[in-house]
Amino acid sequence: MGSQEVSTVDWQGKHVTVAGLGVSGIPAARALHERGALVTVVDDGDGERARAQAAELEEWAAAHSASGKGGITVRLGDGATLPESTELIVTAPGWKPDKPLFLAAAEAGVPVWGDVELAWRLRGPGAAPWLAVTGTNGKTTTVRMLASILEAAGLRTAAVGNIGVSLLDAVLGDEPYDVLAVELSSYQLHWAPSLRAHSAAVLNLAPDHLDWHGSMAGYAADKGRIYEGNSVACVYNVQDGATEDLVREADVVEGCRAIGFTLGTPGPSQLGVVDGILVDRAFVAGRHKQAQELAEVGDVNPPAPHNIANALAAAALARAFGVPPAAVRDGLRAFRPDAHRIEHVAETGGVTYIDDSKATNTHAAEASLAAYDSVVWIAGGLAKGATFDELVTGAAKRLRGVVLIGADRALIREALARHAPEVPVVDLDRTDTGAMSGAVREAARLARPGDTVLLAPACASMDMFANYNKRGEAFADAVRRLADESA
């Protein structure tokens, strides 16, 4: 198995602190308890929901302790103090590295793992290899494309990690997988020191979560951890030199190859596009002179440039695992994107309405805007410290008009004034959920037949909506009402 070797830990009686009572913390606490560890769960929260979760977890532990296994203790309202006798911390991925708990752990020499590291360590003999994906944008789509391709090849697989099945469930469940398609965030990678994937891809790098990582260098370094110990392929984006730099810096198994993907004509050891065909010049004999056809651009849904890049990255990982060309084509044809990712909502009056509410940062919005020639752009929300000059400069020639909503819309308005002063801008001075209906009507007023009204906010949604899904649903509802009125 090489880099896929299973590591063993004697959990019996081991004092483990689980940081975070939530989506990853509760399954981690249960898994550790079942292996005989003495588990203490700490959480900053002390509200009604946290107390209910704590009571349920402690009751579960009591019901499963008849065999003499360790119990579970929950401490609410104090996620800063290191519990006495702690030998290991398993943390939720969102907990920042500068929290007092982790500073105390470092001083005491206590290691810190994330949920991904725990899952990696708990794999059993003959565990399925991991094909791993990270990047600022496109992770979920690429992993789901990869899973679709692997399934088309007849392999038992699942899309896991940040999406779908939890990693712990995947490695501890009864389902025998041949290979796992794993989405990993920078947070998860930060806390996964021994992860060693079969092959991995970094799709792109752009400033994001810098408040968590401390700097762009720290963010990039955590993304680059995905390449450590790869045994077959490190897949990088030819158009994003920072991803190739991470490959160069990685310590990999001897014989592991650097494989690029590009929207242009590929060179040797790359996948790319030639005359509307996705081709492979990496996993073919005679790659210096020959290429293998994999699929047509039209097989990618939707065939926007950044989504074609996602498809190429997925294909590269699948080919690294030995998947035949026909399965790449069939898997891409079968793939359907998740909601709110460049989702076609309706066409009315010759205008197309597209929901890309998932474009929660400037890098994602840039890719979305580049997919259309003439756009009325609906943007705004929580900027998360982002600036918009580069985004507006690149998109200026495509903009028919802009409708701004949300708390930080002034930042986008000011960038438009500097770099696209001729573009009509409607500034909706509203942050209520009903503002989306007004935004769609203003966008429809600005649009002309052949235009695309595009919701690609370049901002987070929490100033107005519970999440980007709710924002996208509000957009789609408003568009459908408009279409019904026009019918």
C-alpha cells in the first residue's frame, strides 16, 4: 500500500479531548468511546441546543459503557482550558489555531488532530485509497464529478469529506469501498499531519479565510499539505502557477508525477482541450506525441470555462487511478451539478437567469462572470475583507448593468465607479430577505434579449440569509414569479 499504510493507535484508556460539540465532534467522540478512549468534549457554547446535544451524547455513552469502555464527559461554556490528563485533542475543523486551548496543548506537547486525521488513523486493513481535492473554488463540483466518473468505471465509491458521507462514516462503516473521492478544506488540511493520498489536486488558489490562516502564505501552505506523500499523481492547474509551486514543494513518494490540467492545448503530462475535445496527454503511451480523447466539452454540465477545468481535474485523478477513457465520458455525462452552482433558473423575454449563489467570494464570481458575454450582475452581501477592483476590472466589458444588495455593497459600488463608470448601477439600500425580489425586477429592467441575469454575489450571505442556499432559493422564486407574470 505504500503511502496508504494503515497506522494503529491503542485507544484503550487514552485521554482524548474533543474540541467542538457539532457535526464532526459528536461522531468523533462516539468513535473514540467505542474504541475505549476516555473522552472529554469541550465547547464554548452553553445554549439550549448545546445542552441538549451534550445530554444526548452523555446518555448514549452511558448506554454503551456496559463492556467497561470509557465514558464521555461534556464541558460547556469552556472551550479554552486544556482538560487535565489530555493526551490528544481532536478538533472540529473550524476552530482557529490561535485558540487558547491549542496554545496550551502546544506548550504541554499534546498533539492536535482534525476529523480528517482521525478518520485517516481509524482506517482498517485494506482501506480504500483516497483521491483528494482542495482549492479555493470548485472543490465540491470536482469531487462529485470524480465520484460520478469512478462509478461509471464500476468502482464502489462515495463523495466524502466536506460533502456527502462523513469521512468517519465512510472509513468505519460496513460499506466496502474501492476508492474514495475526498473533498478537503484548508481548515481540515491544517489539522491532518499524516494524511497521505493516492493522488490529489489543488484546483486554484485565491485569497480566502485569511483571518483563520493568518496570511496568504499560511493558507497556501495548508492547501499544499494535500500533496504530501502522494504516491501516483499531484494534479495542478497550469493557469494557476501557485498550485504548481505547491507540487514542487511537496515531499511525495518516489515516482509520483506532476500532472497539469489546462483549458488550452495540453503538453506532455497534462490534460487539456483541443477543438472542443477534452484530451489526456498524461496517462497514455507515447504522451510526447499522442493524446487520448476523453469527452466533448458538451458532455460537461454546464460547459462554463471554470467547470470544464473542474472536469479536467476530476478526469486527471480518475485516470491516475486507472479509470478508462469511456468512463470519464460517461461519468461527466451522468453528472448533475448541485443547486445554486451556475444553475439555469429560467429564460423569459429572451433573457436567461442564472443562480450562482455559491459564488461567495471574488474568485468564484470572476469565474462565473467569465462564462457569459453580456451580464446584468446581482452582487453584494458580506465581503469578508475582500476587495473588488480586480474582479470589476476583469468583468467590465461584459457588464450590461449591476444591481447591488447587502451590507457591503458600497465596496462593489466604489470599485465599479473606479473601473466601470459607464455601467448602470442600481444600489438597493436594503438588507432584508425581500430585497432579492426587488433586485430581480431591477435586473430584468436593465437586461436586453440575449443577456444573462447572473446572481454571483462575490460575498457571503449571512447579512440577509441563513446561507447561500436560501439566497439562491429567494432568487429563483423571484425569477419564477417574474416569468409567470410575463407569460
